[in-house]
Amino acid sequence: MSALNKLHNILRPIVVLIDAENVLMPDIIGGLIAKLGLKGSVGLMRVYGHQAALDKWKAVAKSFGIHPMLQLNPGDKSNSTDFAMTIDAMDLLHSGRFGGFCLVTSDADFVLLARRIRDEGLPVYNCGEADKTKVSRKAYTDFISIESVMPKPSRTNKPANNKSPLKKSIKTIATKKSKPANQVL
């Protein structure tokens, strides 16, 4: 790829396509956007799935402007979500508006799609579970593990009733000592 083509791709945004039936952790999006921001700007974002899967992504989709793409699966073991993502990816590829793709899935079925997009000279990033995508990583320009973009638990967000065993023990001992000696426990 020529330097001019690389520059042109950098200036165009990255498309993020999410398989909601495969990736069940919507809270990864903030971290993923931050990591992709190091590679270019994030443009269009879509999340694909049946109603129950999209319901889990509803709040995050609203917060981050992600377009939900409802798939009415005709059968229990349908791949309609995979097909919809693939068709949209090809349409978006041929629109010429985007400089890269990020497929958020641990599904190895998207390896051929990734290779096809890369054949056109565009980078394709994959965000998936580290242990499930080892074989398919070579098809992508770069791999981002879901684990690396998960929000870190903060100490201030712990529920108030989540006291340590030591604190519970101290409170129990203090309560017992404050009762009169002749009281039966």
C-alpha cells in the first residue's frame, strides 16, 4: 500500500460492527473507542442481534450513538446476525467512506470477511475474547482483547453492604461486649 493510500485511510473513520449475540459485555465500548482512537477516529457504530441480545446493549447504544440493527431470526440456530453484519460490511467497504473496520466478535466465522476487507487495503481490527480468537487473529490487522478494554472496578463503586470479614468480626465482637453479662446470647 502506498503512503498516500495509508494517509487517506487514516483520515477516514473506522467502522465498528458489533455482534451482540457473541459479545455480551456492552461496558467494553468506552475502552474500545479509546484504543481505536489511537489508530484513527471512530465513525459509524452498529450493534447487531436479536431482541434479547440488543436489550443488553440498549443503554450503551444510546450513550455512544450506536445504531441497533435488529435481526428477526427465522429459526433457533440462524446465522442471520452474521449475514447482516457481513452484508453491511461489504456495503460500507464499497461506499469508500471509511478507512478501517473493527469487528467486535469472538466468532471465527468472520475471518473471511476480515481477509476480504484487508484485500482492499484497509485495516481490520478485531475485539474479542483472547482465548477464543487465537486461531483467527492472523486474519486481522490487530487484535484487541475484550479483557483489555473492560472497565477497571473502582473501590468507590462498592456497595455499602459489602463489608470485609474483618470489619464484620469487629462489629460482632463490639456488639457482644456491649450487652450486659447476665443476658443470654
